[in-house]
Amino acid sequence: MGRHASAPKKDRSQVEAALGEIGDQVEKLAAMTADSIKKAIDKALARRNTVLTIRVNEESNRKLSMLVDCGLFKSRSESAAFLIEEGIKSREDLFSRIKDKLETIEKIREEIKGIVGKT
């Protein structure tokens, strides 16, 4: 009976130790993830060289401010620049198709100029 009474305590301490180890791993992963995010942000912001003035709705403004409030960005401008770049990256297929169409349009314009110039 004494053996059974101590078994739950032993099991409990093993579970607590395992949970503590999992917690440590989660903390390390979170730190690595935060570091990766910070590096991506710094890289994206380093390439900024064009100033835009934009208007956003209140919901977007709140979300941009949240990114500043949690310390990811120094300003709403930085958070907006990052999100714009990430949005463009995520829709690269769309921009590729648009680029192809614009090239086709430019070829047609050149053909028309050639036709008009020959008349």
C-alpha cells in the first residue's frame, strides 16, 4: 500500500518535470521566432526609400497601432510598410500576371505607334 501511495507523487513530479521541460522549449522557440520576425522586419524596413501618404480606416489604424504597442515596430508607418511588403510577397502570382499583361499592352502600344507612323 505504501508503494501505491507514493506512485502518484512520483508520477506527478515526472509530469511536472516534463511540463517544465516543454515550457522551456516553448520559451526558446518563442525567443527564436521573435528574433526571426525582428530580422525580417529590419530587413524589410532597411530597403524603404519611397515616402507615401495613405489613408486607412479605423480598424486598420487600430491593427497598425497594435503592432507598435507590442513593440514590433517603432511607428504605424513602419508597421504599414512591413505589412504592404508582406502582402505583395504573398500575392506574387497576381503581380506576375499583371506584369505579363502590362508587357502585352506595351507591345500593342508599340505596334499602334508603328502603324500610325507608317500612314
